[in-house]
Amino acid sequence: MTEVGSPDPPKLATWLMEQFSPLLQNAPLAGDLVESFKDGRSSNWYCRQVFWAILIGLLNLFRRGWRRLRATPPMKEVRMSRPKLVGSLAIVLVALVTVGWWATKTFWLAAQSTHPTPMIFYGSGAMEGGRCFGCPVVSVSEVYVGDTQIKGPVPVSMHVPHYTPLAQKNKVWGAVVALVDVDASGGVAGVKLTKVDLSSSISAGLEQGVNNTLLTWKFKPATEKGKPVPATVQAQVNFFFDSL
Amino acid sequence: LPLFDFFIIIEYMKNPIYLSDFELIAMLALLRLRDNAYGVPIAREIEEQTKREVKLGSVYAALERLEEKGFVVSELGEPTQERGGRAKRYFRVTSQGLRLVRETQQTLIKLWRGVPELEGGRL
């Protein structure tokens, strides 16, 4: 027992109690604490009691709120006809399958690839150190238009052909070479495969993939005396495998 | 366990109303204090009987729970200067609460009977 007979209880504790009392609706408790203190309880006892009173009061508040929430009358029961129920379940099932398929494609297949970001090379000598595990390496070389020396088209957007799961499974490797016609606006006007040199007769759709992907490439058009002109580019896509 | 006590327990379990030990102690303190049952004397009574320091917050929390269940009622007295202008909150056990205390007492007595370790009143 300390500070027996002290006129006022600790100010900070009293202030705290006054702040929380309206919220916790425990004014009689605050009065009890003051009365006990004046009756000879110590300041330590008072502070301890204030701390617990606030803590227990807050917990009680949450408990009451939770009970009120649980006591809310349940929503009116909605009875669904059988076809409607089946339809709803079908929609939910389709949604789940779609999300699952998308997630598998996005995350699982991406995780299977050891190199999710393939390396892209442009220009001569690009193949140096170009080995990569299970992903295609793209090179573009020999920019020319007939016999005329012009500033060749420069690729600005080169999507990489997809290394199909079937090709990965069969460990297909090799190269696909194509001539890409670039028009004066920089778009690809046409693609012609000139060489398909793959390790397996099961090409697993690689050439088709190369053809389709090359059609999506964008270039800064070739220029002759400062004017954009159509041009042809030879592109080579190499497919490597670690086990080679 | 005697068969009769077993059925008493089963019967009691059917009833969703239970008293925690502190709730029972608080109700017994109210019964002992009769008309003077507000925070300070209740806490003092419990402290004297249990020889443990009591948190006034816990006392109020328990009594409010009992009030929600209808075993206790409370009313505010007049605010006084010595309490910083705050009123006392007097608690009283309802007839329903008294019945529950009696039932609990009977059940505990039955459970205590026939336990050799508890015979003779020694701790």
C-alpha cells in the first residue's frame, strides 16, 4: 500500500478511465475505483484496475457486438426450383473449371519452364552463348532488299514462338528459317518458311507456331534515302534443349 | 459415479444455462451482501473469501453476463461526491438466479458425496 490518504488517484489513469467510460458505459465502475482508492488502496492497485477495466470492457463490447450480429434474424429462405438449381450449379461449375484452366495455364505451365523469359538475339553473331533450356532462341539476320543497300527494318516487337508442351515432351530441337516480308508501315505482310530442320519428324506444331508468331512481329520499316520502303527479313528460330 | 448423479449431469447438460466458477462466486457474494451489493463491497467480499485480488472489471463483466441471462438485475443509486460524482450500481439476484444457485449447490453437493479425498472437510 503506497500513498495512503493521497487526495486524488493517479491523473493519467483517471484521464484514461474518463475517456473510455462513455464508450464502455462503466461510470459506476470508475466511481468504485475512486471510492476504493480513497478508502486506502494504492496507486499501483488503481492503475492496474483501470488497465484491466478498460481491457475487459473492450472485450465485453466486442462480445456484445458479436452476439447482436449473430442474433440478427436470418434471411428469408429462398426456395429454388430444380432446373434453376441445376443451372446455377452448372454455371458455378463452368466458372470453376474456367478459373482452374486459366490458373493451370498461367501458373503451372509457367512453372514447368525453366526459362520463362526466352533470350532474343538480333543481328549477326547472335547465336553466341545462345543456349537456353527448353526455350526457343530467335535470331534475325541478313536484312536485304534485292541488291540495294538500304537500312534494314529493325524489329521493335518480337514475340517468341511458343515451345509447345508436346515438343518439350519429345525433346524436339533444331531450327526453322523464314523470310518475313515487312511492309512500308512496319507490319508483316507475309511469312514464308524456307528451312525446317528439326530433330524429330514429330514437329509438334513448331513450324506452324513460328509462322503464326512471325506474323505478329512489328518492325521499324526499312528506309531508302529516308523514305520507308517494303523489305524482306530472314528470321531464324532455334530450339535448344539442355540435354543436347 | 452413481447412476443417479450420472442422470443429474445428463439432465443438467440438456439445460444450456451454465455458471462459471466466478459467476457463481459473484452471485453468492450478492446474496451475502443483500441490499449493499455494489462494486466495492462485492469485490471486497470476494477478495476476503477467496484470498485473491479481484479485478473490478471482471466483476462487472460477470454480473453483466448474468444480467443478460436474467439471473441478476441492477439499478443505479444517487451520484455522490466521494465517488467523483458517479453513481453506485446496485445488483440483486432474481428469483430465477436464486433457483439456479440452488440447483448448482445441489448438483455440487451430490458430486462431492462419495469422494473419499473430500471427506472430513480437510484441504
